[in-house]
Amino acid sequence: MSSMTLKMKYPSGLLFLALLLFIPGACIYSQELPHSVNNTGVYEFLDELASMKLIEINSAVKPFSRLYIANKLNEADRQREVLNPRQQKELDFYLTDFSKEIKETGRNGLSMLWHNGLKTNPARETITRLRRDLFYYRDSLFSLTINPILGGEMFSNSGGRATYVRNGAEAWAYIGKWGFFASLRDNHEKPLLGRPEYLTKREGGHVKGGTDWSDMQAGITRSWSWGYAGFVKDRLQWGTNYNGANIFGGNNPTFFTFKLNLKPVKWFEFNYFHAWLNSMVVDSSRSYWVNNSYGQDY
């Protein structure tokens, strides 16, 4: 089997922007890590809060960072008397997860939790209810969260049945001004509903065996008080929509990018990314696929 080599030239502007990762910044409030747009529930809830004029968000560029989501939920919590009972319960549900991102709720104390939903702050003698993580550790410099991934869907009608199962693990950590995250999911879908003929928003991937594919999301970011930059492999959404945007409509798998977010003042925000794509399509006369005993299923 022959190999295919891709040669890429990196623009000097990109290298200049990458240096921002190492420029000393002002005093940082917290670290920034993207929260997957696959969690549609929290994004729809933020849109709902924004439509009520309780918060302001830039819904045209997603994913949001976990810190950004935590701050917006905190804003809504300070106005919870305006919310109806259903919205208050939903707000409390998301706060159990994202409250860990707020600096003032635990950065000065030591917490280590193993499959527990409570966090203690010995200095203040308080207890804050958090989501049950498989493992959660936090001190004044470092924090780590580890969770398993398990889920599935089943569709059934007179035409037949379709099943989808995912399993894997995810983790994210903060060290000073740096943030790290990784998520690996094995997906099993039968039949494959992401094919073009189905006209769905099901995500794609490098499918193996006709029904299985793996999805790896990971990244490293550095934050300062008015922005952040990082190299991440994630799923992007550009454009405000409720049923798939023209740009990144939802079928595309994750891809590697350099991301930059700058917000020096309240009324100005700059977002930039540079991506590396691999279509898995041989488009060079110097390269070609070779059949073996398994066909072209390598």
C-alpha cells in the first residue's frame, strides 16, 4: 500500500498568533476550555435566557468556554426571581456542573472528590452541591475532572429500527493559566444515519466496518484577562441557527484548529481560527488506494 504525504505551508501570520500562547498576560480570572456543542441542552437554555434579556451572549460563534457558560449562569442566578419553576430547576441543574469553573468557589481551598456530589470549603465552612463526577480534584493551582461517557439512542417505526451507542471517557484539567482537555468516544450506529441520503444532522467520521467510528476531541489553551488562544480539535458552529448552519452544518467531524479569542472591551470581540482538514479523499495522481485481502477497509 502506498502512502500519501501532504505538504502544508504555515503562514507567518499564524506563527505570529501562535506566539500569543507564550506572551505573559495580565492577572487571569480563570482558564478557558471549550464545552462541546453536542450538549445542546445548556446552549438552548442560554439562548432562552438571552431571549428574556437576562444575559447577553454572542450566539454566532460556538462552542462557548466552560468559564463563559458558568459566568452567564451566575448572572441568571442573581435574577432567579424572574424565572419560572421549570427554569429555576434547569438553572440549578447546570450550576451543579459549571459552578466548579468560578474562581471564588473553591480556588483557595483543597477539594478532592471521588464520585461525590458535594464540595467543601474549610475556610468558609460551607458546602456547595456539585455534579457527581467520577473523579474531581482541585487546589490553589491545579484541578482535574474525569468522567466516563456512556449513552445511546433507539428509533423504531413501521420501517424498521435504528440504534446508536457511544462509550468512552473524558477529562479536563487546569494548571495556572493553562487548560487541557481530552475526550475519546467510540460510536456504534446501525444503520448509519449520517449518510447523505438521509438528510439528517448526524455527525460523521472515519467509518470502519460500515457502522463504527471513533471521535477524539482534545486541546490546550492559554488564557489571560481579555482573551485566550489554543490548539484544539473540536466541533465548531458559526452562525445563528436552529436547524443547521450553512457553515459547519453539523455533519462534519471534529478537526484540528488554532483558535484565538480577543475581547479587550465589552463592545468588541474578535474570533479567529485556522484549521487543518483531511477529507480522506485521494486527490493526487501521485497517490492511490491499493486493495488487499480486506478490500480497501484498512
